[in-house]
Amino acid sequence: MMTLVVTACPQRLRGFLTRWLMEIEPGVYVGKVNARIRDALWDITVAEIAGGRAILVYPDSRKEAGFEVRVHRTTWEVVDYEGLALIRRPSTTKKQIMRSGWSKASKMRRARRNRSK
């Protein structure tokens, strides 16, 4: 059993996918196909998706979780962590740049120490 989720895809791709899979919700396809057909559907989806996004989830007995995830053109990424597939969402905040020199707390401590001498 595999699940394919597509967003912002052309109508021709949606029509093609309904030949092989059942569309249970707009853009959500479910079906039971063999690995060769699944890989061919994924390749066609990636080639035809234009500006949209796609996520494929299918069973895989070799993985600890029992399934495999493929993503195309999404902000989230799949990370393999000791056999587990985890989804990492990139941070939306800007990374702080480490400044060289002393911190404010360190400067205050140093000033207090120098005053007492």
C-alpha cells in the first residue's frame, strides 16, 4: 500500500495518477502497486509536477519504522537517524552569528573584579 500526496500539480498529472491509484482526497492518492510501478509513478510525478510538491510513503520491511518516505521540492527533509526516518523542518529564525570578544556578562564581572582591587 502506498500513499502519494501532491500539491499544486497540473491536471494532466492528477488524471494520470488516477489510472493507477485511487484519489481519496484532492491531491491524496492511495493504492497497492508493485515496486516497479511505484518507482515509475514517482519518476513521472517528479518530472511532471512543475512548481508543485510531492510526498511518497510506502512500506519497506528493511527499515525500522516499516516504511520509506520520499519528498520532492518541500521545505521539510527526510533524515535517516540510525535506521529511523525522521522529518526535519528547517528553522525559520535567522541564525545568530557568534561575535568575537567578550560577552556582556563577562565584561560586567571583569569590571566588578577590577573595582574591588
